[in-house]
Amino acid sequence: MKTKHLLLVLITFLLVMPLGAQTADQILDKVDQLTSAPKDAKQTIRMVLTDRNGREQVRNAIIWQKGKDKRLIKFTSPASYKGISFLSLPNDVMYVYMPAYGKERRIASSVRNQKFAGTDLTYEDLQAKSYKDKYNARLLKKDANQFVLELTSKERSQYSKVILTVNKNYLPVKAEFFNRGNQKVKELTFNFVKSGNYWYAKVITAKDLKTKHSTRMEVISTQFDTGLSDNIFSIRFMKQ
Amino acid sequence: MEEKINKTMLKLAQWVVKWRLPIVLIVLALTVFFGYYAAQIKVDANIVNSLPDSDPAAKLYKEVGKKYQGNTTGIIILQTDNVFRTDVLEDIRDITDSLMAMNGITHVTSLTNIIDIRTSEWGMEIGRLVDEYDLPDTPEELAQLRDRVFSKDMYRGIIVSEDSTTTSIIATYSPDVPEDSISQAIKNVVSQIPLRHVEKIYYAGMPFMMLDTANIIFNDLKVLLPITSLIIIIILALGFRSVRGVVLPLLNVGIAIIWTMGLMVLTGHKLTMISDTIPGILLALGSAYTIHVLNRLNEINLSDRQKALVQAMAFITIPVFLAYITTAFGFTSFIFGSYLTMIRDYGIFTAIGITFSFLLAVIFTPAVISLFSAYRSKDAKRPQETRFVNRVLVPLSIGVTRHPKRVIAIWLGLTVIFFFGIFLIRREVDMVDYFREGSPSRVAQEILDSKLGGSSPIYMVFDGDVQDPQFLKKMFDTEQYMKEHSPYVSYTFSVADLIAQMNEAMGEGYRIPDERAKIEQLWMMIEGEDVMEQLVSPDLDEAIIQARFAKVDSKAYADFVKLMDDYIKRNSSDKIKMSITGLPHTYTNMDRSLIVSQYTSLVIAIILMLIIVSLTLWSLRCGLMAIVPLIITIIISYGFMGYVGITLNVATVLVASITLGVGIDYSVHIVSHYRAYRQSGLDVTEALKETIRTSGNAIFINLVAVAAGFFIFIFSKLVPLNQFAILMSLSMVVAGLAAVTLLPAIIFTTEKQNPKNTEQ
């Protein structure tokens, strides 16, 4: 009698376990499919940085993106930053170009944890890698409107975990980052819209909960699948 | 007029007896009310909070500390045989991470997360000195790290000591959480981390020093106050041999302490390292007033005890008032001319406390006595002439009246000897020296000074256009100037250093670029870095150099202050405005002000005493005579200070005025008793002998109680309080001795010279 019960429980457990795991991964897969669908994109963005006293700074930039691991960011304003460019290439190769020096410099990979250009996004956050490649997922909660996933990094990371909330359309709504002391240190919120065939994050808000500094990054205009040339992702283009 | 006063006093005494029940109830209600607040009293051990805003350096120090979070950094010092080992790095990383995860900590800087700008043949790296996810673990990697640390001024002897045995972790506190609770939490957290190879941990920096001081202050109150009470109980029990004689004075003092502490909390004050002596002082001084009242009651032989009480009160209220008011004025003298607000507040609240004690003694005590019929039985024997009177005071009185000139000569001799000691007095304002040698706080500061580039923060503020090349160059040059010209500054850090390092990484050398555009673009690379908040204002109109000073003595402080003040005079301009503050400046100002405080409060106290005593005795001559023994007492005490090496500090600066305020009572006692005996028909010699016998007894009982109250602080762990205890006790004894020997001798000689007296 007892062993029968136990067996039943075990079988149910074995059946449900992978199912649960699969579900979490499936959700992440769908998220990745939706959010990184275009082959390439060119976007103009506007970043508003707000410090704890409510002081604001505005920056504009153009982003070119091709595939998952080629990206160029070129600042257009303020005047002092105009022309500063960051180029990311496969295998964590990163360059910065400063027009005042007329020189490019390679940036080491260990800067990934660092804030990018005064924003609350780190180089790591800006990586175009898919969620699936970066994280292991576990489904924490599921209801009619949303899924809540717990993500743990596959690589070394400054975060112990990320709680990702995904809406029923498989679009990220919110990502909460926890440090190794299990304190929530950062929160990102996403506002996805559809343009043509693709969903993209029109507005990303990042809030550093320790410094109370926040960044709002808004996509002003966007073009997908225009067939960006590889030449764009080169030092030569950076300097133009 | 005397008649009128006596009548008023009689009426007051009758009124008290009539309204005894409401009086007792009101006092109890007030005690409950103040007690509620008194229980919430907090300690503020931070001497910086006590610096006055009228001093620009002090004001700037407080402002800069707040704005750039510099004053609230706790430093955790780790010691082991060799810092450059993987297991030690793991320990450092674990502590760093645990601190970062704490509430109330905004930044942590350690070997495992410090910013590092590197130049390599292929580019630049703005990152960390070590990769915390991939700590160096081969001998080569560890050696590389060691070379890197020792090749940069910013790290060598600062973050790791030159002998590789010591490293520091610096935690910046959030302004939203009370400092003491963060410091305590850090200690708790760190103690729970299982360490692999770190052997010793020390805690340094202002917040930890303050936590330590606060704990000592609380401990002093918890341990020393009961001991003081016990001593006073024993003295009272011996003096009165009755329960009432012990309970009533203690009750009064207890209530006065509760009211004073309650009032402190209500007015937003905290206990400081000197005001924690207030309860002890109230115990010693305040009980005396009740003792006077009880003594007088005992002396009146009337079978109707209520009448006896009224009579006693009518007689004693004025003398007790005079004793009270002189003491109160002694403390009031601190209100004027004190540099540190904690000294001013100490004066105010001690004066208030003894005012409470006085009021309770003349209103609450009689009310309680009549309410509970706690009179002494009418056949109570008058206290017998004690052995002390017979064996000591009687021979003393004969000696003094027989050889008055010799007595005066001895005192003058002592005065001359001790006078020269005054010039040997050293001053001490540095917090570190308030801890006993070998105490953890002191050891920690000493390690910082000797191994990690110094413990005293310096902030140099530059106002202007921060991204202007001229501005940054000036900062850069100033840092070099400081390091080159002061042997005690080895660590300086500013945004100019970061810009120079990045300029080097861009291939243009370790210097500030000439073009503004370059600075602006480099800025983007470090913008948002935690460290920037500690170096530049958000509006980019102000930047600071953070430096540290390795303390040797106050002379080194003063030299540095002069060096930098001169430099600023030469270099500050409208475009680049410089100002400097830090512990060298605030301590130097404090040091200077300590002497001013001492003179001002002493002069004010002497003038006040002279006025009160002259008015009381209605004779300027008597007033002057009464004050002479005290001035001599003060000279002897200060000479003693100089000879034995007790320093003039925040606590010992109080001694002179307190001595005056308390000691003047002895003189008044002697002079007024002498005059009373003369009026009753005794000749000069007999009157003086009687005076020494009766007043001498009262004075000695009082001074034993008071000296005991002060002396107990010799057991405090704070050095200034130990020294205060020694000096105060000594002063009380000398003041008492001077009152019963020198003063009668002076009276004797002056009276004998008066032809009117020689005829008798």
C-alpha cells in the first residue's frame, strides 16, 4: 500500500519535473524568438538620466545592430559627446572611439559589469545575447496574465538571480536584479510595441535601487531589415 | 531688609508644609513625564558634531563630509602574513561582497573591487584591479598583482601596506541610517564570515571610533554611576546614621538626574563624552543641598517637629541658595566663550540639573518630611564632636591661629612651585588620544597612520569649472605639492588622477590633456562610477581632493595647516577657488580655541564669583579674601597638570570653573561663620578656632563626597575623563584645605592689622 503510494508520487514527480523545466525554457525560447527576430536594425534612441535629486541629463545616439553580436552605438548629442562610438564585435571584442583624440582604443572584457556612459545599464545589460544563451530558467509563478521566471546566469555575473516577468504574449515586462546578498539592486521595465512584423522595446527604464539613479531609454525611430552592411561594424565607420 | 527676607522664607516654609501633598504629587508626575524621555537618551560621541559653525574650517568639514560622504567611512583593516595569496583575496572578496549587500552601505572599496585604469599595448582598460570572478590563483598572477599594486602611488602603502601584511576595506555609509547601527552591523557581519587566512581584523575611522566611545560612555553610566551612588550612600549613612538621611538626598538627586536627562532628550540633545559625567556630578553636588536641610532640622530642638521644620527651612533656604547659585554660575561660565558646543551644552545642563537639585531640596524635601512625618525624634542627640574634629580640626585651628604667617608662607611657596608647572601643560584635542594605549580603536588608528597612509582625512575643495583643463591641472599640481612638501601626506586622490590615467591610456601620457574636448570625452568613461560621487559635485562646479594625513603630533598638524593656507593664498583665484579642511585644520583650531575657552570661562567665573560673594557678604574685601584660596587652588591644580603630564583637553578644560563654583562655598562658609561668631562676642582668635572646628567638619564631609563623585571617573576607559577625575578630586581637596587653613590665616593677619581689633 505504502510503496504503491510512494511509487505514484515518484512517477508523478518525474513526469512533472521535466515538464516544469521545459515550460520555463519554452517560455524563454518564445521570448527570445519575439525579441530578437529582425536580422538587423537601426534605431535612434534618446536616453534620459535622472539622479537622486531629480537632475536630468539627455543623450541621443544611433544604434546599428546586426544579428546577435554586432553592434555600433554612436552618440549624436550632447555636443561634447558627439561622435563617441562604441563598437561590439563577436567574442567580447569592444572598441571605443573618441573624436577629440581621433583614436580608437580597445576596451577590455572585464568592464562588463560597469555602467555604460553614465546610464544605469551595464555593458552586460546591453549585450545582444539571447536570454536562453545567458540564463538557466525556472518557472516561479504562472497565471492568466503573466509568467514569473527565475533566471540564474550561466556565466559569471554580478547578479545572483534575475526575476523576469513575462506577459501572456511572451514579452518581458519587468526584470529585477538581485546581488549576491540577495538584495534587489536594480529594476528594468520594458514597454514593447510592434512595428511591422517585429516587437521591440520602445522604452526601457532602468533604476539603480542603491544610488536611486535611473535611466529611461526610448527608441525614437526604428528601421528593421534594411540589410546593413558589415562595413558599418568597423573601426573605419566608427571614425566617420 | 534681612528681616524682610526672613519673613518671606518663613512664609515659603509654611506654604510648603501646607501644600505638601500636591507638591509631592506634582514632583512624582513630573518625574514620570521626564523619566519617559530620559529613558530614550542617546549618545553622540562624535566630536565633529560639536564643532561650531562659526569656524569656517569646521563648517566646511561638516559640509564636505556630508556632500562627499567622507566623514562616514568605516575602515576595516585586515592583517595576515601576506596579502597576496588567493585565500586572502577570497577573504577580502567575501567581506567586500557581504558589506555591499548590507543596508546602510553605499560603496565599498577594497583590493578586490577598486577601480583601475590600465594601459596596454592594444588599448585601455577601465576596470577593476582584480577580477573578482576570477581571482589570481597562480604564483605568476599573484606576483603580477603585487607588482601592479606596488607600481601605483594610488595603491602602494594605501590599499596594501608596503610590507604586504595589511590591507584595508573602506565602507561608505548611507546618510539615511544611523552610523552607530551600521558600524555595529558591520562588526556583526564580518565576525560571521568564515575567514581562510586573514588573521586579525581591526576597525578604524570616525564611525568605529564613535561607536567605541559611545559604548564606553554607556558603560561608564551603567557601571560607574551605581558605584558613585554606593559611595555617596556610605558617606551619607556614616554621616547621618539614619535611613532618612540616606534616602532623601538620594531621592532628590535621582529625580534631578531624571529631569535633566529628560529635558536633554526633549530639547534634542544627546549625551557626549563629557556630559556623561552630569549624573555623577549631580550625585556629588546635589546631595549636599538636602544634607544642609536635614542637618539644620536635626539641630533644632523643638518638640513640635512641624514647627521645627518650618524654622529650619526659614533659616537654611538662603545659605543653600547661595551655595547653589555660586556653583550654578561656575557651570554657566562655560556658556560663554566655549568653542565646542558640547562644552556649552554641558554647562547649561549641569546648571539646570543643580537648579533642580536645589529646588527639590528646599521644596520637595520638607514636603516629603512633613507628609510622612519623617522628622527625627525630638530627643535625638546632637551629633557629638567627632574624633575627626578632636584629632584633626582642633589642633589645626590652634596651629593656624598661632602661626598664621607660616601658613600663608607655606601656601605661597606651594603656589610658586606649582605656578611654573603651568607652562609645561600640553594640549590634546585628537580623538585617538582619548583612548587608552593598546585599546583596539587606538591600535587601529596607529596601523592606519603607520602602514596605510594615515588616518586623518583632509579635504581640499576646488570651486570652478571642473572640466576646464586649467582647473584639473591645478588640482593635479596641488596633489603633487602636498605630497612633496608634507612628509605626512602620502595619499591623495581626485578626479584629476583618473583623467590623467585615462589620458595615458589614450596614449598621451600621465597628465591632464590641454583640450577641454578630450576631458569631456574621457569623462564619459567614468561617469556613473561609484567613486565619482565622492569626488565631484553633480553640477560639475566643484571637485575635491581627498587626502590622508599620517599623524605624529599636533605640531605636525599646525605645520601642515600653515603650509596649505599659504599655498591657497598664493594660488586661489576667482576662477579656481580653493579651500581646505580636514582633521589637521579642525584640530588646530580646536587646539587654539581650547586656551581661549579656558581663559574666557575662568575669567568669567572669577568675576561672577567675586560679584556674588561680595554681594552675599556685603563686602568687596571679604569677596576678594574668599576668592584667593580658590585662585591658589587652581594654580596648584594646573601646575600639577603640567608636572605630571595631564593634558588640557575637552574634559580638563572644565576643571577650573567647576573648582571655583564648588570651592567658593567653602570660603563663604568660613567667612560667614567667622562673622557670626564675632557678632556673638568672640575675639578674632577664638572666633577663628570655632569656625575651623565647625565649618571644617562640614567642609570635609562635603569635599569627601564631592571628590568621591568625581574620582570614580578614574575608572572610565576614556583618558580625558580619567584626567578630569584626578584633577577634580585634587582640586576639591586642595580647595577644602585652603579654605580651612589659608583663609583663616589671611583673615587673622588682616584683622590683626586692623587697629580696632588689636585693642581687644
